[in-house]
Amino acid sequence: MKILITGCRGQLGQELQAQLAAGQSPLGPVPERLRHATVLAIDIEDLDIADREATVAYVRRHQPDVVINCAAYTNVDGCETDTDAAFKANALGPRNLAMACEKVGARLVHVSTDYVFPGTENGGIPLDESALPAPVSAYGRTKWLGEQYVQQFCRRHFIVRTAWLYGYKGKNFVKTMVRLGKTQQSVTVVDDQRGNPTNAVDLAHHLIRLADSHEYGLYHCTGSGVCSWAEFAAEIMRLSGSACKVLPCTSAEYAAAHPQAASRPAWSALDDRALRCTVGDAMRPWQAALAEYFQNWNGE
Ligand SMILES: NC(=O)c1ccc[n+]([C@@H]2O[C@H](COP(=O)([O-])OP(=O)(O)OC[C@H]3O[C@@H](n4cnc5c(N)ncnc54)[C@H](OP(=O)(O)O)[C@@H]3O)[C@@H](O)[C@H]2O)c1
């Protein structure tokens, strides 16, 4: 068994490598077949997935059984201005991997986002896999096109949407709040966008389990429970022992202060229905996953 991980330097890519190397995650063992897999972990300097010929040639040369695509242009605000780069990484990249996987019979696990949704409140009901995307940002639009290409060009695919991701390695909201919590008396955080914080440990664990299955298709995979960014920030301050106050603001107030920022969906809480109904996995409450993060994170 050979697993190719693209975007291996990112938050998720690094967590996947750690779990595959250890043969387990805090949530349980890596499935037997994948535990002894050869892992090929690459990033943009090894292969730019936006280059179709190079991607097809690379996959043909290495003949992976599974490709897990963690590569993306994830700077949501940057995608608004750097639109060609976003299109290449988030749409053409997955298309090229899908074409390459189809040629060698590999399974493709592709990671997408809650930002494919428009953010209409949906009566307070988390969105399951039957909900219709209508992205409101360049990031969301390019990621949605990437999903469609994967569906179109690779039969054995898993498209897994996650949200509000934080891992031990790389930059994320949790680390930013911890840093601000050490130096500021207060931080102002948006309180009218609601979603699901997701620990990269949980996502990686479930991606590996899915990759071992034949349950192809579309998935949501996020921490269970819903909160606002301000509520998320308040829990981070509490768990990190910071006295820094979280001052809630509206998206409109944030946009007035940050005119370059991309629009973000107000309601992008996801329901992991397909995961529950196929491999039977329930995601942990986001608070439990965050508490474990603080127990294990070395502060870097
Ligand atoms: N972070 C979140 O909150 C979040 C939320 C929802 C969904 N997701 C999705 O989850 C997945 C993993 O996110 P993450 O936070 O782990 O991402 P990340 O930390 O930003 O890592 C992405 C990696 O992909 C690389 N990359 C970018 N363009 C590439 C290209 N054309 N070819 C090859 N590699 C390329 C990046 O290199 P450079 O650093 O050099 O650009 C980086 O090392 C992505 O699909 C993302 O869209 C993330």
C-alpha cells in the first residue's frame, strides 16, 4: 500500500503524516492495511499540482494506491486578489490529481471547505451533504469548482469538507488567539458567523479511516456542535489561562475595519451525516477536541 500526501507541509498534511507514522491517533489505531503503508509526502517544491502534465507524470511514476490532497491556497482574503493562484491550487490542482488518479486506479481523498456554502441561516440546522453550495468568496468558488472536477474526473473519490481547522503545526486561529491573549487585554472577534471548529487530529483520523473504505462520495467532517468565532475565542482564552477579554463584533463592523477582507458565510455549521451513515463515525464535540489540543500542544 502506497499513500501520496500532497500539501504535506500544511496543518493537515503534517497531522496525517504523524498519525500514519505512529500507526495511531489519539482517537484510535490506523486501519491495519494503511498502518504499514509507504507514505510519500510532498509539497509545492516537489510537485505543483496546478501543472497537469507534471501531476499526471508524477502519479504515474509513483503508482500510489491512495492520494490524500491537502494542498490548497487557504488564505481566504488572499484568494480575492490573487485569483489566478487560487484557481490554480484550488480548482486545477484537484482536477489534475483526479485525472492522474483515474489513470492509475488510485483513490483520491480531496479536502474541501464549509465556505462552499452561502451562509444563509437554514433555520439553525447544520447543513448535511445534500445542501446546495453557493459560495460567497473567491476561496469558496475555487474550492467548489475543485470538488466538481474531482467528481467529474475520478470515480473512486472522497470529497471531505471541513471547517475552522487547527493543527499543531502551521498557522491557525487558535495559535493567533493564544498569542494575542498573552499581550492584549482584549480582542475583538466576530460573533455573528457560526460554524464548527475542527481539530486536525480528528479530521486526519477520519480521513484515514475513509481512505480504507469503499464508501466513495461526499462527506462533511467537522467538530460536532456549533459556535461563533467569538465563542471559540473565549474558549481558547479560558483553556490557555488568559485573562484577555473577547469583545464580540458584527461582520459588518469587521468589514468596515477590514475593507479588503473576503465575505464569509454567516451560517456554515455542517452536519456529518454521511460519515455517521457509512463508516459510522461520530465526531467529538468541538470543546473536547480543543481541550485535548491544549493538553498536547507544545506551544510552538
Ligand atoms: N485551514 C482551515 O481553516 C480550513 C478550513 C476548511 C477547509 N480547509 C481545507 O483543508 C485542507 C488543508 O488545509 P490546511 O489548513 O492544512 O492548509 P495549509 O496549512 O495552508 O497547507 C496547504 C499546503 O498546500 C501547499 N500548496 C499550495 N498550493 C500548492 C500547489 N499548487 N501545489 C502543491 N502544494 C501547494 C501550501 O504551500 P505554501 O504554504 O507554499 O502555499 C501548503 O504547504 C485544504 O484543502 C483547505 O482548503 C482548511
